[in-house]
Amino acid sequence: MTAGKRTIAVVTSSRADYSHLYWPLRDLADHPGVDLRLIVMASHLSPAFGATGKEIEKDGFSIAGRIECLLSSDSDIGMAKTIGVAVQSLADLLGAMRPDLLLLIADRYEMLAPASVALALRIPIAHIEGGEVSEGAIDDAVRNALTKMSHIHFTSTHGARARVLSMGEEPWRVHCAGAPSLDHLRRSTLLGCAELEKKLEIDLSRPPVLVAYHPVTLRSDTTEEAEALFAALEQVDEPVFFCFPNADAGSYQIMERTRSFLAKRGDGRVFVNLDAVTYWSLLRHVRMLVGNSSSGIMETASFVLPTVNVGLRQKGRERARNVLDAAPDAADILAKICIAGSDAFRASLAGMINPYGDGHAAERITRVLTDAPLGDALLIKQAVPLPILLSDEPGA
């Protein structure tokens, strides 16, 4: 611990959450009262997923700890063991570090590991993006578990804040900050079309369909819905670009199916890893986004980009009117793609506002983290009184 500073540890486990954390990390690193300790784990350290930890160092951040925990597996057992391996290593790292605060984000299953360790070590937790809903993934349960294990909450929408409050959290702990990924639109310099084409070695003269699709982790067969998606994409005329799926059970199957699809088409690309600025720049130049990624819900609205959300994974998540929901059925997916690509649908989106924030999340998060009380005042949570007791009768 540096004298006169509060030590704030931050965990990032994937390219996706790092893109959301970038501006909070930048502001915390620049704050004179903060000793930032960045912990990098899971897919960041995996060559199969782009070894994105190297990009973090290129961005100028010092890495305080590397947690090798991601099993080279494509099963739910592998996911469960990844949590266990992470707990073992994080116990030693956080036990030695003893930060004043631990900052976590979102709903990845591996985030249960640092939260569990911090709980045992009495390290207060701050959590970003609680209170949201994604009924088709284990992420939903993970997110709610992290909320109840945390002591400071930063929600992306007012609806999400209300949901966290309904879980019994004290109001002073719960802050509607907005989604920090949207800060890129205000603070980052996005690439122009020609610059993007050169960097990615692509041709954007025909705007492509961008696909961001992940395993549906609450299905017993996590890739069950994928076949309908690929069947629909086979009938799409535009070039099709893919982003790599998350490191979940079934991800290797989706990768293989993607490569097979592109080998037959010959006019698409798959991106193993896109840094945040490149990804956001690409969103400005594609025809639409198709898949089941939270990015299609939270971020495309800032570009008024038509989005086709497929299947169960994001069910229940708050969304803007640029999102069209499609059942995991090839005909329905294709029908929604046709609507999304129409001039009439694009015209209907005029004046749309992204409900996930205004691009000022990082400064709000930094202000709260640097002003919050520490020690028992933060660690000991009080139960909020129930608004009404419906019945004293057992079983009622």
C-alpha cells in the first residue's frame, strides 16, 4: 500500500470486460489518491482467445497479478474447474495485496472467484453493471450473486438501480453511473473507414453483417440455437464478419462452425480479438449486428445500428428500439435481418436515445470509489426493512 493512497484492485478476465473497464482504469490510474492494482486472468492469458493481456500492457497499464486459470476445455465441467483454479491463486494474491477495495464488473462466471476470495478476506467489493437481466445465461445468477456480495454498486440504467434496491441494498451504496463502455464514444478517437479497412485488411464498400454470438449457457446443449443462426446467415447476401465467442462451454464448437461457414462463403472474416476502439469503429461501418451478445443491446444503440438479437441468452434485458428479437429459428432470424436492413426500419430509429448512459460513467465511478468510506463503515451492510409483511403464517 502506498502511503496516503487507497489501494483499489481491479479484476479483468476477458477482452469484453476490459473494453468496459478501460476508462475507469485510466481515471483511477491518473487519480493522485489511488494506488491501482490491476489483476489479469482467464482468457486474457489464453493464446486461443488472443492473449489479450499483452494489449493491456500496450495501453500503458501495469499488471499487478496474472492468474492462469482457464482450462483448455469446451465443457461446463471445465467452467466449474476454472472457478476453482482461480480461487486458489487469487487467495494467495489478494491475501498478500489486501486492497482497500476490489472492483469487479458484469457477470462472467469466473468473477465468482475473486468475489468469493474477497468475501473470506473481508475486502469490500464494488461492482459495475449489476441489476440487469439475461434470463438465458448463467450470467444472470452470477450477476445477482455478485450484487449481494458487493458493497458499492454502479448500475447502467435507472431500471437496474431499482432492481438492485429491490434486493435489499442500502440506497447510498447504489449509483446509476451508466455503462462505462459508452465512454469510448465520447473519449476515444474512432477510426475512419479507410483507416479501419487498412488495419483489418477488409473491404467495407459493401457494409457487412457483423455477428457476435456466444454459447447459451443455460441450455443443456449450449450450441443448440446456433444451427438456426448459421442456416439464416447462409441466405444473407452481404459479407459476414464474426467476432470470437466467449470462453464458455461450447465456444470451440461455435468457432469450428464459424470457420466452416466462412470457408464455404469466401467473403467474410473472423476476428479473434478486436480492441475496444477498433470494435467501436467497426460498429460505425457495418450494416447491422446479429447474435446474442450484450453489446447488441448496450452499445449498438449509440450508433442507431439495427440489431437482431437471437434466442434466449439476452431475454429480459432492457433495450432500445433498434433491437429486433428473433426466435432461434432460421426463418424468423432471416425475417428480422430483412427488416433490420430496410430503409423504413432505419428511418424509424431517428431520435433514439441509448438507455445505458451518456459516456460519463468512468468519472462517476472514480468519484465514488475515491470518496467512499472504508473499513467497517463500508464492509458491514445493514438490511433494509421490508416494505410490507404479507403474512406471519408459515408457508403463506
